Amino acid sequence: MCARRFLFVIFILTVLAVAGAFAIFQFGDRVLLQSTVPKGHFAAPAANSRPDYSLADNWLARPDLPENPSTWLPNQATSNSASPPAAIFYIHPTTYLERDRWNAPLHADAQTELRTKLFVQSQASALTGGGQVWAPRYRQAAFGAFLLRSEDAHKALDLAYRDVRAAFDQFLKATAQNVPIIVAGHSQGALHLSRLLAERRAELKGRLVAAYVVGWPLSIAADLPTMGLAPCTSPEQAACVLSWQSFAEPANASLILDAWQGSRGPSGTERRREGMLCVNPLTGTQGGAAPPSANAGTLVPRGDFTNADLVAGAVGAHCNQGLLILDGAIPPLGPYVLPGNNYHVYDYALFWGSIRGDAVRRLAAWRR
């Protein structure tokens, strides 16, 4: 096995661990607590250790960076982008898998760096048809933080969010006020994005093209009101939210829903299964359905993720009780599907080509 292929296998395995940790947290399962939760208690870092986001070194992707993973494209994809472009702010998911601390260092070990850049490459690249990506490094909460609803876990997630918010404020400062904005995240990144949309609601008013809050459940009644945004109900709609969680049949989402249902959102409203947001990325509509022929392309790796094919027409999807259910013959993305046929790891890869087209359409709608 060549070195690149080995790295790809390691990447998939560790992403599985990240996604699995998220799922286990949702179940309330305590089996892995001793092997995954960071050792000791959360220790607040020194105040002067906050990242300075005016420095290029604290960004994974930025328009002026010479080595920018978000500019990667799979085979069969075109590099055409909107002109003038939107500014895109993307928040990567959990990639730090160690137990030595509650928050990852800003510049972590080589394997964390590899995983993080691969996420930017395979997820944020789907949006570059609409503009240029800004993706910050941040002191992400270790994946064990999702296994407990503890004070330590809360503090770790709060620290990670404060970094994301500081990066977003620098992004706003560097972006002209007449430039439209697209925001996106996945898993832990989507969690932080949901909070950011509420706290920076005023700054985004009139500028937001779309928000891709993927791989983290959202309640229409409990989460969206504080954002001041509506679900996307049309592919031509701007200033709306897209959110989905991918499952194949037979889907078993009890591991997610058992803990999520009954919790309260920032509006104070109780979260309920019937109010969980599902926007189909193939149709761009809430509760939509589409056959495989509607899919503009799924990312299918060729041995390693530096070389992937964009395979059109393979995977369809329909929304069912808040989940996005996959249809058709799913290409060989890898054997690492989570229990319950949960395709969390592949939420962007499954619909890469259609997400790219969706961002372009919504940007055109925003301009109109």
C-alpha cells in the first residue's frame, strides 16, 4: 500500500471515530467514556494565548494563501466560479482525537493537520463555485467533549466557539460591506455555526446568501427563530438555512433522537422530532425528494482523497421525519458507515456536485 493510500485509510478511520463519538454522545451511551474523554479537568488558557486572526498562519484557507485546500477539485469538476464572488466562511468538524486536553492546540500534530485539511478540501471545495473560502484554525473541543454534558465539556465547546466568533469578526472586517456571504459547517463546526448565526444576526442581515448547517440537528421552532432565518423552501431562495443528516434504509436514528428530543433550543422552545429541519441538497427544498438522476455528483475516492471522481446520477434522497434518506446505489465511499446506517461522515461527499450548484443558484437569487 502506497503512503498516500495509507494516509487515506487512517483519515477514514479517524473520521469514523469522530463521527462515532458524536453519535455515542447522542445515545447517552457510557461505554467509551474512559477511553475517549480527556484526562483531568478543563484548564482555561492564558488570556494572551487567543489566536490573532489578522495573521494568515491562523487560517487553513483564505483567498491570499498560496496553499489553500479549499481550491481542490475532483476529476470531472470545473473551476468556474461566480463573478463577482461571495465570501465564504467555513468551520471544519472535529479532527483532534487525543485525550491529553479538552481543547486542541491551534497548530496540532501532523495527523490532526492532515485530517483538518482533508475536510476543508472535500467539504468547503463544494462551495467555491460561489466564491472564495475563509476557514479558520480554532481550538476545537476534543471529540470526547461530546460524550458528557459536564462543566468541562461546556467550557471546552465555549472556548472553541469564542475562537470561531473571533475569526468570523476578522472575516467580516476584511470583507467589503457590499460582498454577499455564505456560511457553512459540519458536525462540531455546524454546532458553532448555529450559535454564530444567532449572535451575529445583525451583521449578516441583508448579506447572507445561505447557511449550510450540516450534520447537526436543528429544530425549526427551537433553533431558527434566534437566527432570524427561515428554512430553504425553494432552490432560488436566499437568506435561508439548509440542514440535513444522511441515512440509508433501514434508518435507525434513535441514537441521535433519544437525547435530542425534549431538549430546549435558544428560543426556550422544546425540540421535537416532527420539527427537525431536513432540506434536501438535491432539490434545495425543505422536505424535498429527488431520484439519483438529480444528483450532480458524489465524491468517490480513488485510493486516496487527493484523487477523487465526481460520479453523477448515483444517489438520490428524500426527507422523512427530519432525516435525509438515501436512494439508489451508493458508490463505494468506504465501509465506515455508523450504526443505524448513518452516513454522517459523507454528508457533503454524497452531494458535492449538487451543493456546488445550490450555492451558485442562491448567490444569483441574492443578487436579484
